[in-house]
Amino acid sequence: MTTLLICPSIRPAVPHLAALGSLATAPVFGDCLLGHWIEHMAARGAREIRVITADSSERVREAVGDGERWGVRVSIIASNTEPTRAEAVERFRLAGDSGWLPAPDDVVLMSHLPGCPGLPLFESYSSWFAALIGWMPRARTPSRVRVNEIRPGIWAGSRSRVSPTAALIAPCWIGDQVSVEAGAVIGPGAVIEDRSVIRAKATVTQSWVGPDTIVGSLTSVANSLAWGSTLTDWRTDSSLRVPDRFLLGSLAKPQSAPATDRFGRALAAKEPSRSPPNVIAALRSGMSGASDIKLPS
């Protein structure tokens, strides 16, 4: 059986979620959005999955390969524009072809997580965060066997290290190879993606921490999306770049920003001075009405 997945292209409301090239490869609960959809469609009986993307086809291919890990065959179709579902049906599904999954699973625009069409991902940062929290109980799928529900509403990776003095408050998700140090507080409403580090006495509440991100000691992140050095208040959609890694930073190897990353260039132009006293003063000023992050005194 065949299905076609349409990758969402540019969504002006959530520019930095595509910081690595494509919304389809945005990290979600230890995988990318496309990976979750391929796994879902394989469980529905698909054996051939065609993926149409209007941007970053190379990154999409790198993220999912040929589909072998799901036991399916994945092919990538590059397109100049993102088609609507009706356009994709007309272009790619021949009339009378019975080798497809039944509608609506035959052609899907990946604008939400599997099984949650009422929780759109890309209308705003608020909708992204609400979709993650709503999908959290479904996030432990067969491909994420290393993440277990250790207490009701609390999921943690078996290869993660959580200090016995850290507080985990449901609902919260701690991904694979995460380090949560002594006295840290995770939750309620927290998602910590893979390979991130939450330093001693840091607090993460009602927030998403992207992969390979370090939250510094005594730093409190609330009502925000924190990925690398970028902090976004999901209530107001306001963002800023935190220049000092002792507060917030990336553990990943540096990558060149896509040429179309106007968001990153705009933030870089506004980045505060790197002098420590000026940084803290600038951040405190800049965070007013933007994001709730408490700085160590």
C-alpha cells in the first residue's frame, strides 16, 4: 500500500522551528515530525511512502533515509511549491489506482502530529507547544523503546541521568541521553529533547527544550521554547538570542545557517553585548514581556 506525505513549507508564524532547513525535520520527542508520520503510516499498512517537499530535500533525505528502519520504502519528491492535498491527489494518485491506503491516509499534509488533527503545529509557537503537550501520552511509540513512563505522566529515557534530588512534576518528558543535575525542577508541562543538559538547580516549566541544548545552573525557563541559544516566548511569539552559554546554549557542532534564515540574521543583528554585566542588564531589559527566564544573581 502507498501513501503520500506533504511536508509543510514556509510558515511565517514559526520561523525558527525550521532553523535546520525544514519543518518536516523539526525535532519532536526524539525524532523528527516526518519520522513520526512514517512510523504511523507503516503501522497503518503502508509499504511505500512518498514524501513531497518544497524545500531542503537533502535534509529530509538525511533525516529518514530510504525508510529501512521502519520496514518501508521511502522516496523523496522535490517540488517547487507546497501542493494542497487536492493538487497532490491530482498530480500523484492515478484514478482507479487501488494500491493506496484509503482516504484520508492516502495523502496527508503534515500540519499536525499523527492522530491529532485538532492540534495544529504551525499556526503559532503557542499552537506548537499545545500540540506537543497534547500528544505527549502518545509519544512513546515502538521506535522509542528507550523512553519509559517511570511514574504517571512522567517519561524518561533509560540512558538519561536524573539526579535523585531533581524534582520531576507531571506531565513531563525527558528524552534519551539527557542529563538532569541536582536540585533541578522539570515540569509541569516540560519537554526535554534528546542529549540536552539541565544544570543544577535550573527550572524548566511549561516549556520545550530542543535537542543538544544546555540550560545553565540556577536558570529558570518558563512558558518558552529554548533551542540552542534561542529563547522564544510561546505566548507572545517574541524571541531573542541569549549570548552567554552559562545561561542557555547549544551543545551541537556549529552548522551554517540556511541562506533563507532571515530570522537568525535579524536576531544576530540585535544580539546584546558580550560583556557579562551588560549582557545581564540587556537580557533583563529584553525579556520584559518577552520570555520568562530568571537569571542567576
